[in-house]
Amino acid sequence: MVVYLISVFIFGYLLITLEEVVKINKTAIALYMGVVTWVVFVLGSDHTEGVSESLTLQLGSVSEILFFLMGAMTIIELIDIHQGFNVITNRIKTSNRKTLLWMIVGIAFFLSALLDNLTCSIVMISLLRKLIKNKEDMNIYAGALIIAANAGGAWSPIGDVTTTMLWIGGQISSLAIMKSLFIPSVICTIVPTYILSRSLKGELDRKHKDEEKALQKEKVKGSWRMLIGGLLALIFVPIFKGVTHLPPYMGMLLGLSLVWILSELIHFKKDEEEKKPYSAVHALSKIDAPSVLFFLGILMAVGALEHAGILENLAEWMNHTIGNIDAIVFVMGILSSIVDNVPLVAATMGMYPISEFPMDHQLWEFTAFCAGTGGSLLIVGSAAGVAVMGMAKIKFFWYLKKITLPAFIGYVAGAAYYLLEVLYF
């Protein structure tokens, strides 16, 4: 069974990476992987009922992420159809390629820590789509955005799902993780951004608009109110989680409901036909459903590997083969660009009991950094990357050719700084 499961996953993963060659949409392959891996799992198991329970648990876990993603996408679309992003884009005056790159990266780094890397990526790629005309420029900025969002999420307890897992599990504390990983995360962002900026020269080919007309649209369509309301709804999610201890998707759905109500109030005096283009129903029709299904398929396939014990066995094999814990965590970060970082971190938490490795131990802090930033090495290696891949239509091999090496150099630099900091400070 194990051999078949791994074979199905590798075959499907290769088809996804070769999408341009085989001409089959990656979402179809991901859904195929998600179903077939579980079919193989149930046929090879002696306890069918146990597999069914595992499938139910996995679907529940994945659904939390999907509803979170759909809620965030819908809020972003509501802001977009109300011209809310024009409030920001009309005020970004620079056309210098390098200046704009550093500006976008800086905003993404801190916004990711405040919200989370997935929501931050959705917000920022929506802004970039409003600013940039040239496809090659768009791809470079999007690649830098993925790196910045993942690095920004790694040092915050609410910025990345794996850091949040460690935080909730008691392996790390808020202040300690922020203090330990802030500078390594900054280095992990600055180094690849500098490398990418060297290829950017001159002025950007921006999407030009009549600014006075756009500003007038802001006033007529309630752009300011929708922008502020939408961003407050996104910021509200981690606050909601901290107060109620309910899953983040509950806070996201509550935020969506409030923004939905706000959109209805803005256009209260209009008839149904006039309100329709600005309604949440219309926004829901515009969200990237194929990306959501792609995410579903990938996470279900990874879940099958997890429940079959393959990922845990992989972690144990690394423990016996490599030996050095820091080296294991470093390699795990690289692996997180291929398979989802959540089960890898979960396996790590299971392998190393907190009684032996207490809160804020080097193991847990380094795990948070590597699992959070290692996903930037491939565009399918993180939720942020998958979201940007779908929204900006970036090809896997383009990212591998242009972004992977700078991202890897930044990853090594940040990891090296952390280990030296622990060793000498």
C-alpha cells in the first residue's frame, strides 16, 4: 500500500509540474490525487471504518482552510468591485521598478505577520494586478511577494499555520518567537529581494488611469468604506480567535457577513439591478474556484500520506539517518516546498515530546522558521504560493527558474543567522 500511495502522489505531482507540457489543468490532477490516494489507502487497510473516520477528520481539517480561503477571497473581491484598491494604487506614485519592489515587499512582510501569509498574499496580489501591466514584471513582483509573505508569517504566532500550531500546542510563546525569528525572517526577505531587484531597471510599465475619475469612483461607490471595512474584517480574524479560541475560519465568516451587510447598506437606495454588480453574490461568482479545488485535492492527498503514517516514518528515518536535529529541521523546511508543511510539523511535534524539548526550545523556534519560509522554494510549497499561482497565473517552471534560487539563498542566510545567534548570543 505504501508504495502505491507514494507512486500516485509522485505521479500526480509530476503532472502538476508538467502542466504546460501535458496540457491538463492542475486542478483536475490535484482532485485525482486527492481521491485516488484515499482509494488506495482504504483498499490496503484492514480497518475500513477507521479509514472512513480518518477521511472525515481530514475533510473537516481541510474544510477549515477552504472556508477561510473562500471568505478571504470574497472580502477581497468585494473591495475590488467597489474600486477599493484604487484608494491605495492611485496614491502609489512611483514608477521606479526597484522602489516599487521594496515597497511591496515591506508592506507584505508586516501585513503577513498582522493577518496571515495567505490573506496577505491575496490582498497584495490584488493590488499588483491593479498596478502592473507587463506579465514578466508581474511575475517577479509576485515571486518576491510570496517570499515576503511566508517570511513575515514565520515570526508571528498568527502569521503562518505551522507557527500557530506550535503556539497552540505550547511549544512556543508569542514574545519569544517574535524576538528570536524577526531578524532571521528579515534576512530571509531582504537577501532574495536584493537579488531580484538587480534585474529591475528603469521605469515600470504601469496601468495608467484617469486619477480624478478614479477618485470620484471612490466617493460614489463607497470605496473608502469598503476598503477600511474589508481590512478591519481581516484584522479582526486573529483577534476573534484569541478571544473566543474558535477556529480562524469562524472569524473570517463573521467578518465576511459584516462586510456583506456593509455593502448592502452602501447601496441601500438602489434597486436590485443597480446593486447586483456590487453585491456579495456577484463577488462570490468571481472568486477563483479552481484554486480552491486545487487546494482541496492537494491537502486531501497529503492527508492520506499522513494518516497512512508515511510522513511520520519519513521523519523518523531522517532522525536515524541524519541525526543532527538542526540539520533535520533544515531539510524538513526544504521538504515543505514539496509536501505540505502542516503534516511535517505535526509529525515533528509527535516525534519530540515537550517533556524533553520544553517551550521555546531551539528545536521549536527553528522548526517554525524553516517550515514557514521553506515553502517559498517552490510556488506550490505554501498556501500563499498556491493562491498567487492561481490569481496571477504564474507557471511552475517559470518560478523554479527565476525565484527558487534567490529564495533558497535567503532561506540559507536566515537559517544561518538564527543558528549563529543561538550559538554565540
